Amino acid sequence: MDLSPYPPTHHLMRVRVRTRIFDQLRDIAQKESTLTGDHTSISDLVRAALSDWIRVYESTELLYQLQLSEDEKKIPVG
């Protein structure tokens, strides 16, 4: 039972990925660790990918809403 007065800031998520994908992520994480000198984990890569996906989704949704808008000021030029 969590008695903390603060809501959780993280959730643990388990997913299945194919062995080939996991192996590629491990290789990428090792290369990034070598290049940057900072430890990069597979979880770091997955979190970054999820954040990027959400950002693209939100941008696409915004563009879609702008296309539906009748307000000429909101319609992108170009």
C-alpha cells in the first residue's frame, strides 16, 4: 500500500519485443554508451522513442485540426 502523499511519477511497463529487435537495441545502446561516455540503456532508447512518437502524434493532430479550421489566420501558408 502506497502511503505517499504524492502521485507516482513513473509507471513500470512490460512489453514483448522480438529477439532481433532487442538485440538491435542492445547494440545501439552499447554504441551510444561508447560514443558519449555515458551509460545508455535499452530503456533509455525506448523512453526516447516513445517521447518522439508522442511528439509526432501531437504535431500531426495539431496540423489536422488546423486543416479543418475555417479561420484563415490558422491555415498554414505554403
